[in-house]
Amino acid sequence: MEVALAAELLPDAKDAERLRGEYNVGVNQMLKSPAGWRSPEGVRCVSLPPGVADRTTQRELALLMKAGTY
């Protein structure tokens, strides 16, 4: 499962323009328990907005998410 989060920082926040954008997070291996849904691996970052991380980091995030599905 993948979820997109849109970040809008306060105008006076440091680096507000650079950090604005869509952050995608993913969850693998969801398990249903009596208390609700759980993920033994937790939430993983899938992608970041342009300018937040370099190209190498973006590729590593994508690779980690794909590897986590196996």
C-alpha cells in the first residue's frame, strides 16, 4: 500500500519552499489483528519531492521499497 502526503509548510519556516511537495510512503505486509492493522516492517519512505534528496537517494528509496515486497 502506498500513500501520498502533501506538505505545505508555514511561510516563515526555514527552507519552506524547498521542502514543499509530495512525500510518498509505503507499507508492506499488513496483518490484521484483533486490535487493528499492523505492519511488522513499519512505514517506509518511497519518494520525496524534487530538491529534498539527490537522485541517488531517490533511487535507493525506490529500490528499498521494491526489495521490501519480497
